[in-house]
Amino acid sequence: MMATTELDYISDEDNAFGLLFDNSVDNMEYKGPGPTVTISKEQVQGYFLSKHLATELYDLLKCTHAIFEHFGITYWLTGGSMIGYMRHGGIIPWDDDVDICCFMRDKEKILSQEVQDAFKRNNIHVIEDRTFNIVNPTLSKIYRSTAKSKAIKSGRVPYPFVDIFYMLEPDKHLNSIRFLSSGNDEHWISPEELFPLKKIQFGPVTAMAPSNPLPQLDRGYGIEWSKQGQIHTCDHVTKQGRGGPRQVFDVAPFRGVSAEYDPDKISTQVILPPTS
């Protein structure tokens, strides 16, 4: 196993070419096959996200929301973040990133110099994640330019980050909005479930969410997602797989409890370009 190095800043070269991540599948599969083990409330608390990292994630989402709104870029919460809103009112205490969706048509705009400059005014970068498609990446990551990363396995991974999953719009043959990244076949959403998007309070920040996310969550995670929790199989902080059976538990003791954050360290104002 490669030894963990000192923490490094992400270089401009990394930003230019994107990163190739190692097996970074972020889905929490509630209905997948394989052995499971039930863990206790105390064991779950051992996986709680630190207050510092939760604060960073909320701050990244606040800036992303403001910049996307400024440029008219459509986005919405998805995956574990949508479960977090529905079940906890914010980031799941044991989750360690934020997941959003954008349409593939907006990818070029998101990566444009104008939008990149707006992010950079807030010390944030957007980078392509080439995990599933090296030629035409279907994922991007949003991270603070002062974030540090560990050189582990195939590449340096900026953390903490917001994941952007690019979506394919429906056409005359298929009335569904689908992920372009692999492993998300059951996570499609219909236009009627998605629109009209609604503004929600996600912990201390504002975010956009589907009009009716329940059918998508039931399809993607199984109907037990509201009752049964599961620990990520991959730790985004170290990028190490946890291995072993799936760890599941009753979420009742954690319902309405989101990741703890420091309100004083979330940006009071997002720097936006002047309107013409």
C-alpha cells in the first residue's frame, strides 16, 4: 500500500486537466445484495462528520447556490443530500459530501471562464472528475482553493467537495431525466417529479430541490431509506474503502438531527460579478 504523504495544495495543472479518482462511487445502496451487519447508535456516532468539515460543505453549497442562481444555471440536491433534507433537515451526520445534479447542457457554462472566475472570487474551483468517463467526464467537483488533499492511489483528491452529477434530459423516446455516470440506473427522475424546483432550507443555507423527490428516493434506495441508515463504503477524507459487510442501523434516534456546523464560519456574503 502506498504510504500517505504530507498534505498538498491542488495545483493549477490539476485544475486544467481534471483528476482521475479511484473507484469513487458515492451511492449509498440501501437495497443492494451482500452481507450486512447491524451497528449500534454509539457506533454510528463514531462516523459523524466533524463540525469543521460540515461547516465547509455548507459554505461551499451556499456559494454554489448564489453563483448558479446569478448565472441562471439549474441545479438540485440529489442522493444522500436529498435524503439528508428529507430525513434530517440538512447534511446527514455521517455523510461527508454534498450531491447536486445539473443538466449536461449547462456543463460548458459551468466550466466557462466567466463562471470559473465567479467561483475563484470566493476561493473556489470547479474541476472535472474523470472517474467514469475520461474523454467526456460526467461528474465535476466544487472545492475550496485552499483545500488540501492526500496523495493516495491514483490521484490527489480535493476535499471537502460538492459533487455535480450531470443529467441527460428527456427526449421523445424516454420521459425521464437520467444520470450520465454509471451505477445510477435506478436513480432517474421524471420531469413531473423534478419540476417546479423549490427553494428549501438545507441546514443553515438555501438550496434547490425537486418538487417531489420521494419516488426517486424509493426507486434508487428502496423504500427502507427513511427507516434504515447505512455507512458509506468509501471514506472521502482518506479515499480508503472501509471493506467488510454493509453497516446498517435504525435511523430513528437520528431523525431530525443533521451534521453539526459553526454558523459564525459560514460566508455572510457571496462575492458575485457585477450585473450588466
